[in-house]
Amino acid sequence: MKSLLDQLKQYSTVVADTGDLDAIRRYRPVDATTNPSLVLKAVESGRYETLLDQVIAMVRAEQHDNAEQRIRSACDHLTVGMGKAILQHVPGRVSTEVNADLSFDTRGSLDKARHLIALYENLGIGRDRVLIKLAATWEGIAAAELLEKEGIQCNLTLIFSFVQARACAEAGVYLISPFVGRILDWYRKAEPERDFSPEEEPGVRSVSEIYRYFRSREYDTIVMGASFRNAGEILALAGCDRLTISPALLEALEQTAEPLEQKLHDTGERVERPARLTESEFRWAFNEDTMATEKLAEGIRGFAADQHKLEALLRQRLA
């Protein structure tokens, strides 16, 4: 019998949620995703020392107005260089994230996204192989809508609520990453006495609802489940457009051979789309979701903290 991983690939596009090139080579995903935390982890592993040395030399040769500009340039070159290395091992795309401290700055997000794409293109990598990751704030979604019209496709991340997903689809975003495990984390803390089966986990049910809504209303936006805590969550979403999975869970799926049932599929039901959300409707609906507001804020702060750690590491190397 085929492994669960091989069977899963028949129903969903498997994406590696890592910057670990060894894991990417082993599990042969179609795409790969990165974020500031994964970039920091990859650099700290020591596996990108050659790239790091090249980036330091490149930035030292550049002209910058101040030290902070030099550090930001080093971060951008490092992130894009890592993306290029990953693309040598996947046939599809790599997701590269805009700085978390720009999550509420549409103009700043646009400028950073265009700059990252320009760096990729300078390395001979077309925009058709890159997804720009942005936090699914109102400002991030607004930036993504403009970028999509420029041919820069986006991955909207840190999605914890239905209203975020709906706003992304209405903005014509290419792909969204609704989180599963972080939603479970919140409910386990809020209701420690409750035991969830994978199918009944709030995060699994959230992604399933989003998937059905998108398909029944014929939105083109791709749904990619993310942030998994266990293999059961992944199996409960077999059939979702894409699933981005950590190396540890990829290994668990590869080492297990048992029948896998497709859980999500397009039923053929079609429903008329509602009127597009206004900004005030979006903000009010999101504000009403305590879990989503808390987890989004926590996620942005966490990514920003790891971005600052990466900057500190580069500042040390440049000195």
C-alpha cells in the first residue's frame, strides 16, 4: 500500500513549509513556503553559510544612507537568495513574506513586494515562480489586490476567520493560507477540558467551510491549509486545494501506510455571490471574532520578533 503522503498527493497539492533543502529534496513537494520564523531557523541551522557570506559581501559593496537600510537590504537579499535555492528543488513556486511590521501599511507592503520581485527578477527568476506573502489585514488584502493586477500573485497568510478569507476572494487574491493548528491552540487554552477529534477541530472546520464557500461561489482563489499540529488534521483536509506541511509531519505521513479517504471535493453546488464586503463590514466582523483578533495580533508580533532577531544576526555579521 502507498504511504499516506503518496495518497495525499493524489487529492491535494503538497507544499513544504520549510527552508530545509534536505527535507524539500526528500519529500518532493510542488511548492514551498517560508516566513520570517522559518528563514531565521534555516539561517541558524548553519546550512546557508555560503549564501550568508555572499549577502554580507554584496551589502558591504552597496551604497546605503544608514546602517538600518543596510540591514534591511541584507534581509531582503538573504530571503530572496534562500527562495532561489529552494526553487532549484521544487517545480512550482516559493512564497516569500513581506515584513510583518508592514502589516498595516498598504503602501509600504506594495513597495516591499515590488522590491522583492525585482530582486528575484535580477537573479533570473520570473514572478510566475514567486508568491508574495502578506498578512490578511485589511491593508494587506488591499495591497494584494493591487499586486495581483500587476501580475504579482500573492499568498495571504495568518487567516483565522471566515471574513478574512472572503475578503481575499473578493479581492482576487491568488492563494490564501488559513491556519489550522493555531486555532486549535486557542481553543485548547480557552477550553482545556474539551477533547477534539481531528475532524471536529475548529481549525479543520474553518478551512472546510472556506473551501466549500469558495467552490460553491466559483471563486478562483486557492485554499491552502497551513499550521498543522498533527497528521490527523492534514488527513481530515485531504482534497483541499493545497496543504503546506512541516518536515516532521511530512515524515509521519511518509512512514504510515493505511487507506486515505478524500474529505473535501467540489460538490457541484453553486450559490450566487453576495455583495462585496465594505471596509467597515470587514472590520466589524473581524472584531467580533475574539479568537481571530487575538491570533492575528499574536502572529504578526511573532513574525516581527523573528524578523528583528534575523536583523540582529545580520547586524552582527556586518560588524
